[in-house]
Amino acid sequence: MAEINTMAAIEVIPSGDALGAEVRGVDFARPVPDEVRDRIVQIWAEHLVLLFRGLSLDDDQLLATAGLFGGQQAAKSRDFFIQAGVKPGDNDRVATRPGISIISNVDSQGKAGVAAEADRSLSLKWHSDNSYVEVPPTGSLLHAHVVPVNGGGETSFSNQYLAYENLPDDLKAEIEGKHCVHDDHRNTSAKLRPTKQPPKSRHDITGPKHPLVRVHPVTGKRALYLGRHYEWPSSYIVELCDEDSEALLARLWDAATRDAFNWTHDDWRAGDLLMWDNRCTMHARSPVDHSQARVMHRTLIKGDPVISAWEKAGAVAE
Ligand code: OGA
Ligand code: MN
């Protein structure tokens, strides 16, 4: 390409589905002028998930990319491993740089197919990153280093503006003013995190309380914000009893992940960078063929306090 990181070089190719677009003409390894950054923010607000291809970013460049969009935020999952005695740099569950998470299925020697690492090839359930912290990250950047060949690990995204807009009116009315506690006990493969015990009732569920619907600060639109949900006892609606909470969440989860709202990145290549918005999308991953290596480096874009759809304009968000 003749030009890179100029307004003229930017090309947007929508996925054709409910969200997602490839953006060409951008390389985050090179200086990004403010006007180009601002244009990417605009394209991001329009398409929710952006795919940049053919990049080769080291961890510092990945962190610098997060810096363009608001800064980095360390993943909370890191703390659970550190509490369990893992030291930064011991293994790739706790990378040396706090802002980097290595999402991989290989052992510390880079070897694929090791039985002890098999859980890391499991599917990942629908979720929004780090929704189990008080101030969740605005977005995430996932950069592919090694990808399997026809080996699964496809990443799907779901448009949560559409999920909210398309709720039947009675369901919209039912969730008005309600909040959910986002369960921090399990990872997105539904496995207990280190140091966590299986919860026995809602009283054992720890995690922040978020509104079921949030307002996106850039677009001003409402999005359903379900975050994560596992087998009971898990995330629950604080205003409802256990049974009613489970029933309402089941209806909402059904509505939130309909095929019509989704796009799947099903042809990962090394060098791909996906940038998604955790405020208005959820994502999930199909299982990976454990005999093949899959190594991605991720950084979270620093969040701002969640804006509740239930607060009047001008009121302090919770
Ligand atoms: C993540 C995640 C999906 C994938 O890194 O937050 O959900 O495809 N990863 O590995
Ligand atoms: Mn995730």
C-alpha cells in the first residue's frame, strides 16, 4: 500500500452482518495522527468490532495502541493467579507486563497438545470482558500471533444495541430499573478461578452490580449489558428472588445472542488485530483443536464508569 495512517488510506469493509468491519490502511506500529485516531473511533462507534490485518505488533506496541484509545487496564483475572502464588513472568497466565494477557493453549515452552493445558482450548461462553469489575474496560484488543489451521477458535460477536432494541415491549418494561451482580467466580470457560470456592447460594456470589441496560457514552444509545452467566448460583438480578431472576435472565440471554445480531471472525490469520467494544457487544469462542497452537496477545482499553440507563440525565451514574 502506498500510504498508511492517512485519512485517504483508510478503507472500511463492513462484514455485511449485524456488526464488524475490516479497516485497511492502518498500521499501529507506525505513528497514528490524531485525525486518523479520531476517524477510527468514529468507525468503531459505527461497526462495534474492527478487524485490522497483516500487523506485527510487539507487546509495547499493543499497549501503545490501547493508549491511543484511552489507555490500558490490567485484567482482573491476573489478580486471582497472583493470589494463588503465580509470579509475573512465571508463565503466560501472568505476563510480565500487567496490561498484557496471553490467551493461548500452549505450555510455557510454547508446546501444543499438552494435557495439563487442555482447559485453555475449551470454548468461551458469551461474555463482555471483565464485566465482573466495577469499571469494566471500554474495549479489548486481541492480536493473533499463532493460529491453528482449520482448528476452531472462531470468535463470534453479538450486537447488544440490537439485542436491546429488539426486546419485546413487555420484556423491556420488566427489566426497567433492574441490576445484575456479575459473578467473578468463574472464567469464561465456566471453570472456577484459582482461590475461588464453588458458590452455594446467591450470598456467595461476589462481583459488582451493574444496570441491565447501559448507555454508550459515544453513541448515546442503550445496550443490553448481561456480562456473564453460569450455572446457578451465579450472576443474579438483585431486585428479584432466585427463581424469578433465573427465569428473566434465561429470556434475556436467549434474546441477546440471536444469530441475526452476530458476526463471526472465522478466518483468523497471524497478524490480525480485533478491536471490540465491551460496552455494546458480547463475544464467544468456539473450542480450539488442542493439538494445534493458538497464541493471542490481548490488552484491555481502560474503562469509564458504567452509565446506567436507569439514571436521569445529569444524575451521578452508579
Ligand atoms: C478474550 C477472548 C476470544 C478468543 O481474549 O477476551 O474472549 O478468540 N478471546 O480467544
Ligand atoms: Mn473475552
